[in-house]
Amino acid sequence: MKAADVRTKSVDQLSDELIKLKKEQFNLRFQAATGQLEKTGRVTEVRRDIARIKTILREKSQAGK
């Protein structure tokens, strides 16, 4: 996910995407713990996407003030 793509989404869409990514992160952690994780790089990718969305949500909230 690119930052430019994230910036075009509304706050509601970003919140929904954040929830979806957090659920995926939870599932990936379980897969890693049980030894079933195949794509280990996906963990890092999801973490960075979560951080990217949180950063842009914060920027949007600061712009609204």
C-alpha cells in the first residue's frame, strides 16, 4: 500500500482498513507462533501499513483543528 493511495481515502475508509489490518496482524502472529506462517515478510508489511495509516489519520485530524 502506497502512502499516496492512503491519502486519497476518507477517515472512515482508513479506520475500516486499520481494523482489517489489525485482525490480519493478529492472525499472522498466531500462524508464526504455531509454525504455519509461510510468508514471513507479510508480518513486516502489515506492521508498516498499520503505521502508515495511523500517521495519515493523525495528519488528517491535525489538519481539522
